[in-house]
Amino acid sequence: MKIYEFPIAPNARRVSIFLAEIGLEIERVNVDIRGGENLTPEFKEKAANGLIPFLELDDGTCICESVAICRYLESIHGQSVPSLFGDTPLEIANVEMWNRMVEFQVMVPLLQAFRNISGIYKDRETINQAWGEESKQRFINALSTFEHQLNEFPYVAGDRLTITDISLFAFLNFAKVIQFRLDDSTPNLLHWFDSMQRRPSIVSTKT
Amino acid sequence: MKIYEFPIAPNARRVSIFLAEIGLEIERVNVDIRGGENLTPEFKEKAANGLIPFLELDDGTCICESVAICRYLESIHGQSVPSLFGDTPLEIANVEMWNRMVEFQVMVPLLQAFRNISGIYKDRETINQAWGEESKQRFINALSTFEHQLNEFPYVAGDRLTITDISLFAFLNFAKVIQFRLDDSTPNLLHWFDSMQRRPSIVSTKT
């Protein structure tokens, strides 16, 4: 198995942190997405979504989408105890709910803010600066839900670490690209982020 | 258990189709999202993401996010055979990959196109008409991946119906709000959509 990635991309980072948490090492292949290596027909033949990270199995089967990759790898590795996706149906639902909230309310506006403010991919997509600024504001507004949740629980989905914390960490850490850093206005998030930063899985995957 | 919903919203529709496919009937509560009933503190106390649909269990626990709701309900109902989420680790990964591609490449641009072109929620969010038009184009461009996949397989994730078909159907059906309808330029999608439209789960949940 190999993982194709671009290590500083937040979705590559969250897969790397996940693998470190479950203690699984896999060969990595670097893809130069800034240079457009993911835009070739050869790349799209492997990664149906045209994105990194993706996992290539020994028989050539490819799985893309970070969460699908993590769930698959945990499952074939001999599911972690407790699972980073939750164990009971209700726990699994709660983890999936919070992970999707991170993705749709934090990741989507963050990545749209980054691409539209920086214009990093202006060679391949239409840029809308005003939408970038609006997205940055929506990203910041979305954090209040997580600040509130972390006032009641030590981790995003409750009493223990799950994939949800890994997702939120990877995106908040990436948010420096839009000149955003957590501060005292969200003390629970700040405290949680500091604790996350000290985990071996985060230290060992730092780029 | 009760599902809080707004039946014509595409995420409510996909949960309804899913429930019809697994043969589960649940009490429904209508929420007037156009009138802002989801913006109240009482609503947000229940639905952490501030959105419909969400599931309220008899003990008051609430689960939001459509895919989390579907996975939970299939699981407690006595998992369908075969499961609409896939059965083996590889099948589960493949279904999740395609379902997420529907969400990030079709749903996200479609909903951003709808909200920014129509201005339907201009009482509560900043509208960017140019981003709406750009999103409509991205939505249309994204369909080529699915057209290609349906040239090789009868269903989006392969040889049988999964949640992925339900998701894609609900969003393509909703796309009439941005004056989009499938036509002969994507014959495989058109054929698949016509077959989906004849399923009892689709007919019985028509709004």
C-alpha cells in the first residue's frame, strides 16, 4: 500500500495524524499539487476525485477521500480499541455528526477563503476575492459551536479523542494561511489546541 | 424517535428515500426553515449544526447530519442486507468515497449556487451573485466524473444501489432550482436518473 500526498495540505496531514494515532506506517509518495501534478490524466485515472491524499492498494485499487481512507485503514489494521470512529451505533453517529460539522462548517469555508484570497490556483480556477473574505468570516463564525462544545467536553465529540479532533486540529492549524490564529476570545478551543499540539501524533507529523 | 425536516430540502429528501429503501417509518416534524424556525435558540439546542434534518431519540438525544442519521438508523434497524453503506471494508470505503464526492463536488457547489443566485436567504447571509454563477458552472463540470463512472457501472458506487445513488439523485433532482436539468449531453446520468425515478422509494417520497 502507498499513500499519495502533499504533506502540508490539511487533508494529507489529518490522514498522517490518524495513522500515527493507530500506529500504522505506510509508504508515502509525494505529489506536487502546486505544480499541477494532480491535473494529469494519469493522476485522475487513480484518484477519482482528482485530489490528494489517496491510498493505492497492492492490487492497484485506489481509495480517495480522507475519511474513507482512515476508516478503511483502521478497519483492516485491526480496528483500534476504542475506535477513532466510535464503537456503538450512537457513538459512531455522534462522531460522524461532529466530523461532518468540522468539514462543512470549518473546512469548506476555510479552503474557499484560502483559495479565493490567496489566488494560489488562479492558473486553474476563477477567483472571487469577496467570496474569499465572506468565507473567512463564515469560518470564524463557525468556531463558536466548537468553543461551546469544548466548554462541556474535553474533546470535540465528547470524553475521548476521535477522528473529529484530528480533523479540527488539521484545519485550524492550516488556518494560518488566511492569517488566522486562535486567541483568548475562544479559550476552550485554545486550550484544546495546545493539548493537541503536544500529542506525539501531531509532533511526529509536523511539516 | 422523530425526524425534524423540511420535506423539499434535498438533505431531508435523501434521508426519506433512504428510510423508504430500508423499510423504516418514523414520525416526522415539519420545520419552517424558510421562515427561520431553525434560527431560534430552542432549535440550536437540539440540532448542533443548526440544520434539518435531525433525528431526536426518545431520550432527547439528537443526531444531525444526514449521513450520520442514515448510518445510525440502518444500524439500529438491523443492518440492511446488503448494507446501503457497503459490507466489506473495501466496499464501505468505496461507498464513502463516492458519497463524499457527491457531497463536496456536487452538493456544495449546488447549494452555494442556489443560495447565491436566488438570494433566498438574503435576510440572513451575504449574497455573492458572481460566486453563485461560478458555483453553478462547477456543479455542472463535476457531473462528468459521474457520467464516466455510470458508463462502467449501473450504480454510482458499482454494481448495486447504495446511499451514494440516493445522495446524487436528491441533489440532481433539486438542481431544477438553478434551472438545471439533465439532458442528452450526459446520457448515462440521464438513463440512471430515469431508472432511479421509478423506484418506489423515490415515488413515495415525492413532494
